Amino acid sequence: LDTDPEAVRVARANCAANGVAGQVRVEEGSLAELLTGDLGAVARPFVVVNILANVILALFAQGLAETVTPGGLMILSGLMPAQTPALRAALQWHGVQQLAQEKREEWVCVIARRT
């Protein structure tokens, strides 16, 4: 999900190039549109969010956790190590359990499950 049509086009092309276009849904729109059902089903079993931590935290405040089915997984990336405590607190507050954290160079990726 992205509000930028070019980002949506590139994401779809990347899915096709990696042979997962049939398994990955990429839509143009906002989180608010998704949560109201304007883009189809609200929750999915697997959600990937790759954007800066301050945006991820704002998205949680707007209902990001509700886009993942209970028991579903989230991958949150685009984080700096110093930002992970705030993210961990947001995960807990919104009923999402951190399962793992991976670091590559200066970037951190968090894998979590909605409880």
C-alpha cells in the first residue's frame, strides 16, 4: 500500500520480477482507505512496512496493527537501532509481539506477530 503511484508501479514490477506477483497484493491508497474497506479486505495474514520509524509509529497510531489478522506476521523495516525501543513500545501497546530483530549495516528489521 502506498499513496505514491510510482512506488506502487515499482513494487508491482519487483513482485513480478521475483515471481511473487500472484502472492503479493500491492495497492495505491492510504491506510485510512484500507481500514474503511475501500481497498477490499482490511486485514491480511502478512504485512510488510518499509519506511522510516517515525512514519511507522504514526501508522500504528492510525490503526496499522488492525491490518494484520490475529496471529498474522508483520515485517517492519527502515529502522535505525536507536529507534527500536520506541517501536517495541508501540508494538506492545497495539497487541503485537516482537519475534525477532535483524540488523544489516545501519538498518534494523523487526519481525512481529499480532496477538
